[in-house]
Amino acid sequence: MDKYEYRIRLQEINTLISTRNFRDAAGVADGIDWQRVKSPDTLCRISDVYKINKEYAKSRRLLVLANQRDPQNPEIIYSLCELTLFLYGRDGLQSDLTSALTLMQNYNILQPRSPKRLILQYKMYQVSPVSLDEKIDVLQRLKQESYQPRWVYELALLYHEAGRDEEAIAECRDLEN
């Protein structure tokens, strides 16, 4: 495929994405050799299309390519780590866990103060045999650093699961305010 044909297909994909027709966008994307594409942003966008279509292996391949093109981009590392953790939780492949740990360490080096590092740690804990108290601790730290209703709700669920209903109720009340 030459550059002209690539540009036309990419424009078609972008049009399909803008109309939220992700299935057809993935179909067009299947006809492109992504190894030749240099733009990490484009690779990430198409990775998202595959992710929406639940084609996780294709999504991950494109994120790996994007990471190779821009290895210091924390957003790419975060997305790749998040997807790798999801795949480990689904498939249980030890190589996925090892890869996710490496990606998480890289992210923490690049973004040592980002609240997203705690989200990755919590997602790691979700697929690992750790105690409820360890999960609760991570979400408490996340709440202190960056209040996000989704994770406060998750914290309330963990409190309830741990039998700490008063704290769960307090978190739910906090969400209402």
C-alpha cells in the first residue's frame, strides 16, 4: 500500500470513528500494515478501535508498536499496562503479569506523582492474590491524592466486602456531596 492509499484509508477510519462506527473502522484497519506507521498517536487511536471491538490482541500489538515508537510516553505506557493487566486477569498468562509489572515500574519512573500510578497498582491488586486491606490502602491513598468518584465508590464496595459497613456508608455519603 502506498502513502496515498494509506492516507485515504486512514481518513476513512477517522470518518467511521467520528460516526462511532467502530466495527467498520476496525475492518478498514485490518487492511493496513501498521508496522510501517510511525505515528504513535495514530497507532493508539486504532488500538482504541480494536479495544472497543474487543479485539484485545490486535489492540495490544498496536500499543506495543506505539510504545516502541515513543518509549517515554507515559500515556502509552499506562494504556499498555492497563490492557496487559486486563489480559492477565482474563487469560492468566504469567508473561502478561511480568510485562505489566515492568510497564508499571516504567510508568512510576516517568510519572512518580501521578494518581494513575495508584490506579495501576489497584488494577494489579485486582488480578493478584492480595488482601482486601492492601486494596483498601491503595484506594485510600488515591482518594487523598485525587478524589475520583469512581474509585471512591470502589473503596466503599471494598469496605462493605471487608465488613466495614460504617466506613462504606460514610464513603457513599461522601459521594452524594
